[in-house]
Amino acid sequence: MIDLNIKHYFSGREYAKEMTLPAAYYAETHVHKFDHLSILASGTVTVTLDGVAQTHVGPTCLTIRAGQVHRIEALTDSVWFCVHAHEGNDPDAVDRILVKEA
């Protein structure tokens, strides 16, 4: 298991999750309940949205729509943020609230 060095940021009604993805590693395929912004702060990744893969070089910002099956694969060491509207401040609860169960 690789440590993604996950950090959680809460500010008012906003939440951001930061992940450090080492080259050749990927964030598991998943689906969110709500639209959200994703920011590739640095690095190069391939993002697969509903089966369509595109390569992105940071810094850049993408919109991930609710219900879109997506996966992020780091081609180089990368820093990725998911930014959501969220009113809580409990890091243990955010995935239960924002990620659809498989």
C-alpha cells in the first residue's frame, strides 16, 4: 500500500482533499454523488472519465460530473486536489458523503 499523503482542508462550505500520487500509481476508479472541481497542481496524469482517457499536465483544473466513473493514473509524481461543496469538517465522513457506493 502506497501512502498518498492525503491532506484534508475545510473552509466554510468548501472541502479539498489533496493526494500525492507517485509515478505509475493510480487513484482507484470511483464515482461522486455531486459535480466537483479537480485540480492537478503538478505532474502529468491520465484521467479516464467514463472509459475515455486523456492526459493532463499540471497545473490545470477539470470538472468531474456527478455519476462519472473516473480514475487518475500518475505518469509522473503528481499532486491532485478534489474540491467539493461540503459543510462538514470530519475527514472520516467526507468519502461516505461524497462518493457513491459501488
